[in-house]
Amino acid sequence: MRYILQIFNGAWHTANVSPEDVIRKIREVSSMIAVEKVIIGYHIDPPAYRKIGAELHKSGIQMLLWLPVFSAVSEITEPEAALDIFGKPVVTPDQQAEDGFVFVCPSSGRNIQNVKDIYHQYFSDCGFDGVFLDRIRTQSFVSGVSGVLSCGCSRCREAFLLRGVDIGQTAKRYELLKDSFFDMASWPMNGEFEAVDPAAQRFFEAKEEIISDAVTDLCRYFKDLGLVVGLDLFAPFVSRFVGQNYTLITKYADFIKPMLYRRTNAPAGPGYEFALFKKHAPGSHSPAKLPMDITFLNTQLAAIQDLPCGKYPGIEINYYENIADTDAAYIEESLRAVRDHGLDGAVLCWNIMEAPEAHIKAACLTC
């Protein structure tokens, strides 16, 4: 099986690791498994990337820039903020805000241009073979109902209206139904749920169209520059809440990385996100629980199997106590499932630099 390594080398202005340590780790891992790409970012340090890229290219390994899109960009640019459908700011809890999970407006032309400008200003001469677009979504239930029922700024209201959705009426519908706004007539494992209320259903569908239009713009732009484009996506089951429709969003991508983080108690972990849904809409008619077992993983792998792009599910190989409680057996079980579904490979994420040696050895067992 082929692997992509993901490395977090620090936020924009904060280096977490030296290029020498990155090169040492990549050499160590690539001597054990077949590595075809390395996703790294998004600390601004062109000399470091040139040094790392030169080493990777000697071994025929591509280097992709880890590039946030709709959050974590406020430190180096001035984005247009997101509002919820009630016209209020989407409030992100302090810890998540510190980690950069404050989301901005997805329909703003300025916000999309900001991403292009960031690439050209800081990274275009670093030797990258591609970009890996992260946080291509709206906020989730991390910010409660307000996070999911966004964005409702004036631009987005126009974008929704073009798709037949009056955000003002959607807000009134939620105020009338409360938790029942999220009642599900069906919720298949591919995530394309059918809400009981037609207004709720059309809101989520239109939000997916808005997000996919923005992602399509970026994909086509970077591909026109001759770059490989990868996408970081929520697990299919919970993707509709944040505006990610796999069929729409993947049209121009070279590959995708569904975040199938069954042991992650943090944003993007499907169990974590589902629990927040149940917390903030406890009265909704929907599945009572979502076990993060191998059966769930298999349903998510099956959901992406026929997409016409590269499919590299993301398995968290790093360990953080109470955040990513992974172990070697979990790594091996997860990667065997990916292999057995015949997918293109897997991404060892979200930071190979903090992966215990036993986890990397477990990945070797699935080669």
C-alpha cells in the first residue's frame, strides 16, 4: 500500500520542528514503507521547504503545501467574517479558537483570493509539487447550532437565494421547529441525510453547493499552475453538516483525505462531531449513537470507493492523551481495512513527527 505522510511543522509564525528533523523522520519512515507524497505546513519558512523538497525529490517523493482555507488565516490576512443565519457572529469556544478553528465566510471572493495570495506571497517559490486544501467547510457543532447554521452574511444570503433558499425563512423555520429542524427521515452512512423538513434539507444542499463552488475555484486555479490538489474532508457520515458533498467537492481534486479519525476527541473526529450534534440538538429524531468501531470504518471506506479521484483515507498515527488516544493495534486495524477495500493508499496524519515508533511499525504490517 502507498502512503502519504502529513507533517505539521508549525503555525504561520511559529516553528515546531527543524527541517533537519523533518528530513530525518521522512528518511526513517520511507525506509520502512512506500511514501509517495509528504504534506507539510504551514509555517512560513521558504529556505526550510527548499531544503526538505530537494531531499524528497531525490527519492521521487512529492511535497505538498498544507494550506488552510476558511480558518486559521486571520493571522496573516484580513478575511471577511462568517455570521449565522440569524445575523450573529459565530462564537467559537476559546480552546478551538486558539487552535485556529474560527471559520470565515465561504462565499466571499476576497476570502478565496486571500488563499491564492497567501500561496504566491509565501510559498510559490519553495518547490512545492501541489497544495493540500484544509478546512474547506463551515463551522460545525463545535460552535453549537450557530456554527452549523452558517454562513448567513449578506453575500451568503444572496448565494443561498440564487439556489432558491431564503435564509430569513430558514431562520424562522428553525425558531419554530428548534431541535426538530434536525429530524432525519434517513441518514445513510455516506452522509447524504434526508431531513424531514424540506426547508432544512434545501438549506444543507445549498450550503454544499456554495462550498463546492469555492473549492472548485481553488482547485482549478492551483491545477492551472501545474500543481497537484488534495482535499481534507470530514468523514462522509458527518460531512453534510459542514457543507461537504463528496460528489460535488471532489470534481477537480486529484485526491482526497477523508478524516476517518475514530480515536480523535477533537474537531473533525467523527465521533466527536456526532456527539456535539447530539449535545446541541438533543431533541432531534436521529440515530442515538455512532460507535467508532471497525464496522463504522468499513461503511466510510465503502462510501468513497467509487469516487473518480485518488482516495487516501486519513488515519491518525500521532498520539495525544485524551485527544488522539491511538495505539498500534488501532493503527494496524484501520490500515488493513483501507488496504482490503482496495483504495489508493492512506495518509498517516495529522503529524507523523509525533507518531510513536510502535505506530509506524504497525503501518509496516499493512504494506
